[in-house]
Amino acid sequence: MGHLGWTMEQQAGVRHYARLANIFALLLVLLFTGLTLSTGRHRGWIAVAVIVLLWACFTVYMKRTKKERP
């Protein structure tokens, strides 16, 4: 019976694409923050806070689930 689960190459690919997604998300949040700052709208700051909070929660969730798996 073969080995079940992802190969090391597949795991490395997932880490690579997750890192790229995080970088692009950070750039998008920075761009949105810059636009909000330049226009001076207060509701934009609420949107920025929600985006950052969701991003942080997702990151913590992914790290926790990774630790729970063997």
C-alpha cells in the first residue's frame, strides 16, 4: 500500500502560493488604506479594520490547524 497524503513538492507548492496570496493581500490592503487616507473617509477605516481582522483570524486558524495535524 502506498503512502497516503501530499508529497513534499505538493506541500511546498501550497506554501509558495499561500505566501504569494498573503503578499498580494497585504499590497491590496496597503493600497486600500492609502486611498482611504487620501480621501479622508471614515467608513473606509472600518473596512480596513474588518479586512485586517479577517486576515489575522484566518492566519491564526491556519496555524492552529497545522499544529493539530500529525
